[in-house]
Amino acid sequence: MDWQPLIAAARIAREHAYAPYSGFAVGAALQTDSGEIFSGCNLENRSYGMTICAERSAVAQAVTAGHRRFEAVVVVADSAPPARPCGLCLDTLAEFNPEIRVLLCNLEGEREELRLTDLLPQPFRFSPGSS
């Protein structure tokens, strides 16, 4: 897989992050099954529970454009080792593709390539009508 377009999109998105409280800017880029790329950045809020992570921001952009099938996601942050998605983001990604490819990167070029199942081996599954 050619990760470069996703890395570039995530880096650009990171530059637009709104992180006045933590100072921890994150960018993410999500690739659909048709090859389109949607990016997002984190958006903090003084009421921390209202903060939107970069990964969920990218998913929201893609879903708003009518996409539901995702193949890969890149997350870029200034941390060593590269930052991992939070639980909310992992569950959001699992909602669409529990096998999605994940590339975690930092600004120094360090990378870690995984599958979502490596990070979230047993995602929540909702089965209406089961008890």
C-alpha cells in the first residue's frame, strides 16, 4: 500500500488542529474502498468530553460524503513512540471495518503499521434482540 498520500493528508490536517488546552495536535487521514482520502484534526473544548479526536473527525468527513467502507487510516502526532488512537476512536473505526489497516506516525518519521484488531481485539458488537 502506498501510505504517502495518507501521511501527507494527515500531516496537513494536523497543522489545523485546535488544541489550546493539551497542546497535542493530531491529524488523521482515512482512505475509502474507492481510494478517496478524508482527513481530520483534533478539536479540543474546555469541556474536555466535547473534544473531537482527529480519527473521528476524518470518519465524520467521509460519512458526510456518503462513504461507509474504509481500508486504511493514518494518525500523525508529535510523540515518541507514535500515538495510538483512544478507545472512542478505536470503536468508531471498528464500527465500519474491524480489520482496517492502521499506520501510526510521528513527525520524525517513526512508523508502526497494525490492523485495528491488534489495537482492539474484541470490539463491542451490538446484536438487536439477543439477550
